[in-house]
Amino acid sequence: MSDATELPVIQIRIRIQRPLEEVWELFMDPITMLQWLGNEISSDFHEGGGITFRGKNAPTTPEIGDRWIIKKIREDNVILFSWEIFGVETLFVIRFREIGPGTVMEVKHGPVPAAARDYHLPEHWTLLLANFKAVLELGGAALRFDYSKYHPTRITHYDSKDVRLSVLIRAPPSLPFDVWTNPEKLKHFIRAENPVVDDRYGGLYTWWAEGMGPVVFTKMEPDSEIEFSWVYQDEPETRVNVRFEPVDDDTLVALHHYGFQKPEDVVGYHIGWASILAELKLVCELGESGIERISDWEI
């Protein structure tokens, strides 16, 4: 039963362009799990069994368990799991259903302990689903996150005061650059309702609303580099630099978010930007990310 110590439900779905039977089978396949869930996998797929995931790219920390226990498997392609988070057994459901020639995979997770707020679990689920889709449709994960350095509730003054991430996209630089700077594409990429893009130095650049992310361009080099100021609610202003570097026929998109005053200010941005870069790869290589966040926490 939910109370004031818990956060509400996370609900995310993703469209996968593979038949339902294939998606269901590959989801249960430990070899496939090695590409999106963890570097070491132990799977005992039946009610009462579970999936254990370990390694630097597995979504586990001392506060978040390394095992999903299977509570129930239903014949209509629905699985109920439990996952220990901050010492509390939380429940999530994964449902697969056929839609046209493809499959919709939906995760509904929660409530979870309020202590998990700093872990930004909606972004972790977004990244996990993006990687699962990428493995099935592109042959490999979009972006593997390094959980070995991830401890948002145990920050020290030795931790980083900026974010550096990159993703390789199989397209020329003009395409990811266009996705970042084209208002119509931003509506689908980061789900901005009315983005404003004045693509010149000092031009307005907003995604959602004033005080909720990008503000103005501080650098604009077409198909090569953008930089913009960033203000989120009452946070001090920071900068986001994105470079689009050609690598043969592909593009390395390198993101640097800097200007934070202390390591605590960076909490949430590592996983947040990782999930955005993973979606960017899906948008550029598949035409869309296929991800829909139905409900979310008030973060």
C-alpha cells in the first residue's frame, strides 16, 4: 500500500518492429540479456526463479538489488517481477502485446521508496528499453551506462562536477545535428510540445518551457557543434556542449554538460543525458525512438 514514503508509479512503453513471438523469446534469452541488461547474467526463467545481472553495465548498486524475481508469468505475455530497492521489495509488470507487424513492450513499476528519488528510475527504465530495442533492431545496445561509478546518494567531493558522454550514430553529422536543432524533430526526440529554435549565436533555444532546460545558443557551427546555456528550475546556470564528429561514414556525438558548482548538483544528469543520447541514436538510425513515457514522477 502506497504512503507518503513512496513515489508513484513509473509507466513506460516502447514499440519494437519485431513479431511478438520473437520479442518474447529474445527477452527471456540470457545471451540477449548480456547486450542490454548486464555483463554477467544468470537466468532461471520460471515462477519463483529470476534474473540476476551483474557487471559495470548492470542496473544495480548497493542500494538497488541485482536480481529480478519472477512472481508470476501469465499466458497473455505478462510477467510480474519483484526488485529490491533500498531494502524494500518493489513490484513491476512487463507486458508484451502485438500491434500490427510489431510489438509494444510496456513496463509499469511502483511505488518505490522515496529514498530512490535521486536515482531517477524513469530514466534508467528509458535507457534499458532503448537498449533492448536497439539490440533487437540494430544488432547492439544504443548506450551502455557505467553503474560502477554511479552512487547518487553517496556523493563525495572527489566525484565529477560535469557530465561527459558519447554515442556512435550510423549516419552523417548532418542528421543528428538536425534532430537537435529542428523544432519538428525535437517534438518527437525529447517530446517538446512547442520548442523554440533560433539557430544562431545568442538565439533562443527552448524545449519545454522557460526555466526547464535550454535557454540560448552560445555556440552554433552547423553540422559540427552546438552549445547552449541550461537552467532548470532554481539551479544555477550551466552549459551543454554537443559535438558532432565524423568517424568514417558515422558520427560520434559527444556531450559535455559543465559549470556545476559541486558534485551534488550533477545528480540525475548522467543517467538523464545517457537516456537522451540512446534515444537520439534510435531516432537517427530507425526514424523514431518508439518510446512513450505514459506517467512519471514529479522530479
